[in-house]
Amino acid sequence: MVFRCAVHNMKLLTHNMLTSKCMKGVTVGYPLGIVAKDIKVSETEFNSEFVSRIIPKLDWNALWKAADSIGHSGDLPQQLMEDYENNEEFLKKVHHVLLEVEIINGELVCPESGRKFPISQGIPNMLLNEDEL
Amino acid sequence: MTGFATRKVVRKVKKLTSMLHRESGIECCEEPTKYLFIGNAGLTTGLQRECLVPHFTKYGIVDDVVMIPVPTVENKDWHNGPPGSVVLENFVNETEEEILLHCIDWGTSDSGQHLKHRRVIHYGYEFQYHNNNINKDEPLKDKIPEECSVLFDRLKQMGYITSCPDQLTINQYLPGQGIPPHIDTHSACEGTILSLSLGSSVIMEFKHRDGQSMSLLLPQRSMLIMSGEARYAWSHGITPRKTDIMPCPGGGLSVQNRGVRTSFTFRWTRKDKCICSYHLECDSYNEKESSEQNDAGATELEKLHVHKVYEDIAEHFSETRHKPWPNVLDFVQSFPKGSVLVDVGCGNGKYFGQNKDIYEIGCDSSWNLSSLCKDRGFQVFTCNCLALPLRNDSADACISIAVIHHLANENRRLKAVQEIVRVLRQEGMALIYVWAKNQEYNNKKSSYLKQNWHNRKSKCNKTNAHEPPVVNAEEEKSQTEKYSKFSESSSFSLPLHTNRTQFLHKDVLVPWKLKPQSQKLQTAEVRTFYRYYHVFEKQELEDLCLREKNVELVKSFYDQGNWCVIIKKK
């Protein structure tokens, strides 16, 4: 992806893939809750084909919930519409939520255990302690 | 002489006389005395004593020629080698020497070959220089020539041997050629190795891992016997040069030109495991010993010798990550728009940014490296590769370059592969690179090895992924393999690898010398860090991946000292 600014923090597309299922005692561990202390909204180059190809790989619900929980869902629909490939308007909204909303500092929270994974300087720390493996 | 020339000469004379005074206390004066100092001419410039004497006797009687001792050759004893070494002078006469040299058929023998540095031929079994081991599985058609039996009879008579060797390697060295220091792999052959020197004398260099070195004169037609400690614990080698500094029969030192030396090295192939007491250099012993750390041990070992080290060396390490490898680039660039690529053990994100159409996420256990990756504009998070916090079936592509060889037992290496496969989407593909035990393949040395030997002194811009550029060539030269235990609470008895040489063991600690400027410490000392590696044998990575049930092997290859696979999730 071509990004205009040099540095990027955790994007919601990345968040969509993260889970705490690898932890001992956690069955699902998804989606991770977000506690956002610092958010940044950046501008990145839009590519409709890219977005439409990414959409089927997403957990749409998790994406919407994550965006909503940090107040950046905009008017992104809670349900994924059909025939989105040709809907430029829609794709742009998805693009914005996926790639232009970034968490600089905050936490990711395991929905089952409540375990918090810090995000500092845009980097989530998912390293587990020995007893969590 | 012009004015300029005289000034130059005067300057040079001044420099030499002050050096003489500094090194020996001898003062030069303007008036002639009966002592004449010849400067800028000595052993290292190749001036031979034999040249000097006739040159000056024209002018008067030469009482004596005295060489000012050079610190490195002072107090050297060329007549004694390490314990267990014996040189039998005049072992064969000139006629026998001729016969032996003539029995070699360089052209038509089974395994005659022309190595870059010297000519080599094997009889009985092939001795493989890439790992200093004997290929016992494929005995050669040609056995040791009959002409050699006189040597064995003689040695038996003298009481040095009781049976005949079954392996012979003949090396022919032209002046300027040599052989790098090595220890013949313990499990390859028995405790006695013989070396007959024909055609020319040479100085052989022995080194012990604790730093001791010895130079041993091997006169022409002498038989060297290496046994016990000399065979098991000292490396032997011949410096590639055209002359040797040698003791003169009458005393003093001289420079001898080398002639063409042909060595006959006889070995007894070993049928069983080595049971010597020189454990540190013993592959049989270490194979047994470094069998599998349990998980607790492995965790501790990786914590100390992988995770902590990368945190400490992150900046310097990142600086030395240069050109991405072509095969990895090809793989990354083969994925279509909208693909998701995960780099497990991404380091500073070396392989990101090469395909503008895909979404790349990196993860690494090192915060410092991840930070550098993020600063370069990429998505990254920290985690352990044994527990990837990623959803099942979420990645189209995965790469893991030079990562799983840092895992300290087989179960963990398998787990890392399983995690990668779990994260891959169906039909998704992964590329895995691990360091190979064999750094020379198809007779080509890896770029890691090529930095050794002649290339050391030249500036190396190309750096192998696992190596820092040479900090100080001289310093590296004197580095010998050392052994030490780490941490009182654990007992990691692992051999220390010598950089830019072949691997002798499968589980090793590899040094990384940290550049002083990059250090956060105040001292200017060069700190050495040790990273744990399990180096892979041929097939090993393939077999590991195929243990995971829904894996299909797409491609398997060797790339610059690494074993590599591309696998697909079925």
C-alpha cells in the first residue's frame, strides 16, 4: 500500500486480524476490545480494487464494532451490503475505517479474560507471560 | 641524486633508525663502525640471509649476520607441535619420494578434482572439506595405492601403528596455496592421522581453542603423526603464502621459498561414534549432549540467547540488514492485489514495501526491532512466534526468514510451522528460510563463508543476513572457538561457533560483535553477544513442515547458506 505519511500506527484492518485465542484458557478471544487513548486519522491513497478484495477477508461485525467503540464508524453500515464492489462511495468509507483510523496509544482487551494488551507508539504488545502460554 | 631524492632518503633513514632504537635500544651514528644496519629488509620482505653474505663479503670479512628479532617470531619453536604430534624426519628417501609422486594419477582417478586453492585427490573414501568429514556411505573405487604400503610397514616397525589406514587424501600445494585451519571431524576418523610431506617443506600452523598457537616445521620427506590432543583439540592449517620463515640449520632464522608440496594424508575411517575426552570439539559427544532441551530449558535459552540479544543489538542489527534476497522478493511480489501478508519474525521490516498492492503485517518478539519496523512505515506488533495472536485462515501469504532456527527444540520448531499454517488461508502459501548446517553446497561456498579467508581484508558491502560486517579484520583473525557456561541457574553447554566458518555442530551459539557507537553503554568496549541457533541439515526443514498434516510442499531449495521451503495450506 502506498501511504502518504511515513509512519503508521495500528490500523483497524490490523486489529481485525488480532485475537487472544493463543492464550491459555481462552476459547475464542475475538474480537479484542479497544481502549483508545490516542487516535490519529491519516490520509492514505484509495484503491477501490484493493478495498473490495480485502472486504471478504474481514470479520465485518468486528470491524464495525471496533470502529464504533472508538467513535470512528462514521456512517459505515453495520451490515455489509451486497454488490459493494461497484459502490465507490461505500468502498471509500470502508477504506477510511480500515486504513485511515489509527490507534497510537491504548489497549486491546481480551473479551474472555479481560487481559489487556498495551498499544504503545502504534505497536500492540501481544507477548504473553509464561503462565499464559 | 636530486635534492628531492636526498630529502626522501634522509627521511626514510631517520624513520628506520628511530624504529631500530625504539625496538632494540641500538643507536645509529654518522661515522662508520664495524656494525652495519640494513633497514627495511628482513624476513617479511623476503630477504634471505644467503643473499646478504656474498653481497657484503666483497667489501670485507663478514663476522656475523644478526637478525633483529621480530616479536612474533621471537621465542618460536618450530620443532615441537602440540602434544600428540611427532615429526619423523627423512622418513622416505629421494627415490621413494619419486615413486610415490609418480603413483598419483591426477587425471583419471575416481575423485580427482581441482579446488580453487590446491589440487586434491582421494583414495578409499572421499574426505569432504566442506564439513571436514568422510563420506563413508560411498566408498571409492580406487583404494590406497600399493606403493604406500612401504610407509605403513615402516611405521609398524617403529611401533607407531598396528594396522593400515583405509583412506588417503593427496593434496598438492603450489607456492601461495594453503588450507584453512580445521579439525578433522572426530566421528570421521580415528585418533591417528598421518601426513607425509613430499616435494617441499612447509610450516604447519596449529591452534587451540584457548588461544595457543604453534608452528611446526614439516621438512621435505618427513612423516607427521597427529594423535590424541593434536588430532582432536588443535586445528591445523597451512597459511597460503609463497615463503616461510624457518629456523636455519646453523641457528637464526631465514626465509625459505616454498616449492610444490604434495602431502599424503592417511586416515583410519571410524566405524562407530567418537569416544574421546575432547568433548568441546567432538561431534559425537555434542550430538548426544545437545539432544533436545525440554520446554523450560528451551524457553530460558531463547530468552537469554535470542530475545534479549536482539533487543540489545537491534539498532546495529538493523543497520546491517541490507539488500532483500531475490527469492524472498519474488515470493512477496507474486501475490495479487488485496492479499494479506504476515511476516513472522519481521525484524526491522526488511521485506516490507516491495509489493504496493498487498497489506503487510509484521510481528517480532523484539520491541526494539518492531519499533524500527514501525518507524519505516509498517504495521507491526510484538508476540512470540509460538503463539501468534492472529485469527485462523486470515493470511494469504506468510514469510518467516531466519526465525525458526532460533527455537531450541524440535517441538517448538514444529509449533512455529503449525502456527504459520494455522494463520494461512486455505491455498495460502508460506516461505520459510533457516540457516543450513552445511554452508557450502554444490561446491559453492555461501556468502557467509566467502567473507572469510582472502575476502576478509576487502570491504564487504554485501552482508549475509545472519552476520554483522567484519568489525576489525585483525581482531576476527585471532578469534578462536571458546567455550563457556552461561548463567548459574541454567546449564547451557553449547559450543561457540567461529563466525564465517563451517558449522561443526547442530546447536550452537553464534557471536555478534556490537559496534561501540551503537551501544547504549558508556564504555568503548566491543561487546560480544551470543545468539542461539539450531542449524538445519538437508531435508530437515522439509520433513518438519510435512509433519503438519495439511501442508503441501511447493518448493524446496538452498539459498546462500539457507535451507528454504515454500509450503501451501491444503
